[in-house]
Amino acid sequence: MAQPALQGSSTAKGGRPGVPGGRRPGIVWFRSDLRLDDNEALTRATAECSGVLPVYCFDPRDYGRSPQGYDRTGPYRASFLLQAVEDLRERLRAAGSELVVRIGKPEEVVTELARRVGAAAVYCHTEVTYEEQQVESRVAEAVKAAGVKFQTFWTNTLHHLDDLPFALASMPQNFDKFRAKVADVVARGALPAPEQVRGLPLGSSTIDAGELPTLKELGLQAAPKGATISQTCKGGESEAQKQLQTFLASAMKPPGQKAAPTAGAAHASSFSASVAPWLATGCLSPRRMLQEAMAIVNQATGTNATTSSSSGGSGMQWIEFELLWRDFFRLLTRRHSEVVLPRAQQAVKEAAAAAPAMAMA
């Protein structure tokens, strides 16, 4: 059953229809930031645009077979993502908006939608892997060719890329050195989720919101009969917030209470199972996670600390330690995608260009 067409915003009096104060609509392209909380792209679009059209694309390139013959996205992860996108749609509807869902290449889908609603800009968060950056570059080129601005934001690490005390190219390759370098960097505050998202753009009334695809439509088989996945591993921001509170209640020990001898291994396992899936898909913000942990410490101690070093507590320090590990690997991936791999590709090109001349020598 098809979704109802989107309802456009009201027409402004004078000037371009539906554009109060001369402002134009914007598109928020959701990627691995499947939440309303601490989502700078959504917050900025809501503040700057006359109307906002949220979009999510199931890119077929993410669901095909790899050269090695395995699924790029397996049925369990795909199911988790489908749940997360469905939850995002429900939360956007509760905030007075809608989520347009498509199966297609983002550079084609986003550009077409931008043209249809007369968008001034596309807002999204930037990712770390080479493949993700390639897709981002294609979207940027396509929308800019259509006369639309492309604005990216860094939201899925504890520390912002711009706040690091070193250039990405000179990032320490050792975690302990990385941790020492960022010891004095204070994480930015998490942005609150907008209670109401800016109304949908005029012109969106003819756009079908689209239905969420099935696993079959994504080219996947259902999980094998008899295989099960934990009932608690449900995708979405709503579930992420529940998991976070459960996790913090277990991880944050009262001041002065000693951790068990095996706490290190138990904590690592708990982090991976209890919050990592939601962090990975952007259903949960690492900055929000740290702030929630700090709030528990401050309430227990009657203080108003803003950093773990001033708050104390083994649980608090462990949580920040795990989030820093996550930052380290994400930033290292970004460094390889942005610095190391391009250099290697350039070296290959130069070697290929030099080969004929060497053969003739």
C-alpha cells in the first residue's frame, strides 16, 4: 500500500510561494545518523530553511554481492537498519514531518528531489570509509550541478574533527599516543532533538513518501530457518535510548564502590552488545552517551563536573575510554580514506604512466 503524498507548507504572502523571508527549502539526507537527537544536519536545516524534506536511500551498491561472493549487507544488519529507518520515520512524523524512502543511488534520488522542491541546499553528515566518501562526492557533484549547495557535518564521534590538536595526516597511529594528544580536548555538547521539524516544502505534495523495502527487494534472503537474533537488538533511536539507560545503570557504579576483578572484560563485552550497534548506525550519539553518564555522576556526587577527569569514577572513565577507542578507529579509517589511499592510487597512476617510457628505454 503506497504512502500518502506529502503535504506541502503554506504559501507565503509575496515573493516566492512557500518561502517566508526569502528563504528556500532544504533536504536532509540521512545516512548513518538515524536519529533526531544531536543531529547537526537536521538542526541546521530546520533553522535555516523554509521547509525541510528528510530523505533516506537504500543504495543498491550496499546490498549487492562483493567480489568475494558474500553479501555486502547481511540479513541481520539489513533488518536492524530497516527497523531504524522505520523508527526514524515515526519520530519525524511525531515532529510534524515525514521521511521520504527510496531504493536508489543517492546522487540520483537526492538530486531529483532537490529539483522538485526547489531546494537551496542538501544537508548531511560526512562519513569515514573510502566508499562512503565516494558516494558523498557523487552527491555533491550532482546537486551542485543542479545549483544546490551541499553542506556536510561531523557528528558521529565523541571529538569533532575540527577540534583535534593535530592534522589528520599526522594523526598518531598508536592509541595511547592518540589518547594523550586528545586528553585536553573537551567534547562538544550534544544538540537537543528538535521538538518540531520545519514544515515540508511546497511542491512536496506530489512526492510519494515511499514504503520501506523488504529484504527480498534489497536482494537478500531471510535469515535461515531456526536462526534467531536477540530480541533486544532492535534498530532505532527509541530502542537506543532505552538501551543507553539500561547500560548506564549497569556500568556506572556508585562512588567508592570497587569494580570486580573481571570488570574489564565484562565492560568490553557489555559495550559491544548493549550500545555499539546503535552507535554504529547513528541511532545513538556518542556525545549524548557521555553527557548522560556525566549527569549520573554529578547527581550522585552533588557536583557539576563537565569532564570525566574532574568527575572521577571508574565507570565514567571506562565509558570515555571505550568512546575514545571508537574515535581512534573512525579517525584512522578517515585518515586512510582521505590521505593514505589517494597517495597510493596516485603512485599507481604514476607507475603506470612511466611504464611505457621505461619499456622503450
